[in-house]
Amino acid sequence: MSDAQKAFRDLLHAQRVWDVPLPSFDPSTAPADPLALFHTWFAEAVAAGQAEPHTMTLATADAEGRPDVRTLMLHDADARGWHFATHATSAKGRQLAARPYAALGFYWPAQGRQVRVRGPVAPAGREESRADLRARSTGALASALTGSQSEVLPTHEDLVRASEAAWERARAEPDAEAETWTLYVAEPREVEFFQGDARRRHVRLRYRREGADWTRELLWP
């Protein structure tokens, strides 16, 4: 083993997990609908000082079934599902067009909690996608207007020029549209809530959709 590899491994093994007091979670008190519990846990993550609790991982598969994953922002979570947005022409947009199913993951280490969501994904309507874009910050709008997401970038200077033009347009036209910007909704078929425990007696509560109802079940950690 090289010195560099040993140094990395020693550093990796020295890291601690959940070096904070963890809350308890009694699954018998969980609501019948996972959305209500997600709203509660999200609010508690914010109150606990969790940085960027609205970030999540999005896992998709390409046309050949090969998995892909990235981190992005949650835009909403309502009775329809969990909302996020991207360009339809981006890698994830193309993957969702070919295989409209995804998994989402939230990790809130401030409380040792995770939430996993799996289900089919569908694009929202054009007007709803436009409204989502208009609701974003100037910087987010500029990013959307820059376009060409996931395409090969010839040089960094090309990005700088495109970004500066997009920022100017975003400031001048706060209602500007990016035609490929699309809001997606992940309809939950399974939602799992994970509460970490210092003695590794983790609580895992899974909701499974059965028709119009939800079935709740505990999982071994």
C-alpha cells in the first residue's frame, strides 16, 4: 500500500458518524401518510440547523439501464409527490424520458436521519414549469438561461461568456423563459424513513402504496 493510500485510509477510518445527540423515533406514532411525516422531519431538520436540508440525491437510469446519480434541490413536496426541475434536454431529462422512474434520497446528519423515495416520474404542465422558473432567484434563472446543460464545454471562457449574457437577460427580463426548463413530479410508491441510533439499533419505517392506501412496515437495519 502506498503512503498516499494509507494516509487516505487512516483519514477515512478516523471520521466519526453522528457525533451529536440523536432524537428518538417511535414508528407507532407515525402518521398514515408519509408526506405528513416528511414535512415534520424536514421542519425538524431546519430547526436542528441542518445545512441545505432541501438538497437531495436523484437516481435515474439511462436507456441501457445503467444507474446515474446527482445532487439537486427539492422544489416542493405535496399530495402529488416530490418536485424537482431541470432541462428536459439534460442528461437526467433524457434519462427520465427513456425510463420515467427515479429514486430520491435525503440525508440529514444533524439528526442521523435519511428519507428515501421511489416511484414513477412525470413532467408537470408547461405553465407549471414556467411558474417554477419565475419563482427562482435571479442567479437560478440565469443558470437556467445559460442552457446547454450536460453538453460538452469547449473552454471555460465559453461558459463565462454565456453566463454573463444570461445574467444580463435575467436581470432585464425576470419573466424570461427557458423553453426546455421542466418541472418533474416523482409520485411515491415507496417512502422509507431511517432514524439512526448510537447503538446501531436504527429504526427503518417503510411506507408502501397499495391502491389509494399506504401500508407501513418496519425493516431490519
